[in-house]
Amino acid sequence: MKEKIVSLQSLIQHYVQDGDTIAMEGFTHLIPFSAGHEIIRQNKKELTLIRMTPDLIYDQIIGMGLVKKLIFSWGGNPGVGSLYRLREAVEKGFPNPLQIEEHSHAAMACAYQAGASGLPFGILRGYTGTDLAKENPDYIKWINCPFTGERLAAIKAINPDVGIIHAQQADKKGNIKIWGITGVQKEVVYASKKVLVTVEEIVEELDDKQQGIVIPHWLVTGISAVQKGAHPSYAMGYYKRDNGFYKSWEDISKDFDRFSLWMKDNVL
């Protein structure tokens, strides 16, 4: 598409394909729920999802049977409990079997950074004394430092087909501004082949008085303005986290029929 700023429907329709590897990041803050819901509505299938902390939006996409693999470093409903759609997919293969590739937070950040830097792998000490390397031999290897001889873990770089984030603002040129907790959003943007951004608002010019991260327009594939696009997570300066919804998801997601009815009424 020639236009960079488009509707959410067009953004997902043109840039997300069946079978894509997708990273939707946001660390408790600015989680791109609206983009995830549009992926569900358009029934994008056979997806590989990547996220440091899969929470409710990934539970929803997995529960709808659209995911074949999850690459992650922690999965749960923050402060509440399990993700029951994720859990049932892993334990019972319902509604579809789910492959999992588990890492530590540090390793995921390292792999994103490697991908953003154009390197084939990242290096860390964090896997020493754990079984994660043994469980993921295709993605974690042991190497010796050429300077000290120290044994270190190498983790394969992450380069998603599509990186999706939510931010507070974009200007009309397509530059993006984020402030508050950012997690690994910047790394995902630089590591991904295509970058899709939903924002709370489009402004004439980004405010240089507010500290934050500015993502240049030339990195961004497409933008859509979606108010409350991160709800029920929060967007600093715009709205607070909906803690009540996170608590209610515990009961909604436990039963597949109740989950399906909720998705029909609220997403589909």
C-alpha cells in the first residue's frame, strides 16, 4: 500500500499472512490488544507467536485455534493465575496442538537484540545450571569465549516476519513516540521484517518535551489510529490498566464454551 496510515482492518489484511511469525510486544504496558483482535477477526491461521510474557491476548488467539507454535519466556495472567486456553492447548492439544519454545526473559531480550543488530545469535550466561538448553537444542548452543575461555550460552536471533506494537502517538510522517515502560518494543521494531503500529492518536508534530523513545518513520510499515488500542492493559498518559478485567478473565477462560461466547460477543 502507498498510504502508511490506514485503518486497522487494512493494516492486518495487507501485512499479516497465514503462517507468519509474529511478535506482539508490550511489557504490562501498551500491549497491542486491538491488533490481536483484528488478527482473530480476519482468521489468520498457522501462526507462530513470539512474546516475552504471553498474557490475555495470546490466550485469546491460541484459544481460537490460530496458533501452531509459541516462543516465550513466561506465560500467565499477571497477578491472577493461569492462561487456560494456552494451558489446554499444551496439555490436551485443544483446539489445536501447540508447540512451545521456552526461554528466560534475559534470553528473549538477548535474541531480540541480536535480531535488531543483524547478528545470527546473542550471548548470555543465564542458562548455566538449567535444563532449558537441553530442551531447546535447535535454538540454544554452548560456546567458549575466544578471550577468556568461559562457557557461554548462544541463543538464536529472533527476526519476526511481523512486529506489532502499540504506542501513544504517531505524527503524519509516520514517526512513532512511546513513553513509560517499553520492555523490548524498540528491539522488536528493529528486528522485524515488517513493523505495524497502532497508536492512541495521530498528531501534527511529536512533542519533544516529553521524554520517550522515537521510532523513525522509515522503520514503520504501517500505522493505524486505535483509541484504547491497548485496553485492558494501559497506555501511560491516556488510561489506566483494567485490573477488573484481568481478574474476570480467570473464569471466562476456564470453560471453552464460555470463552467462545465471550469472544463472539466482544471480539468477533
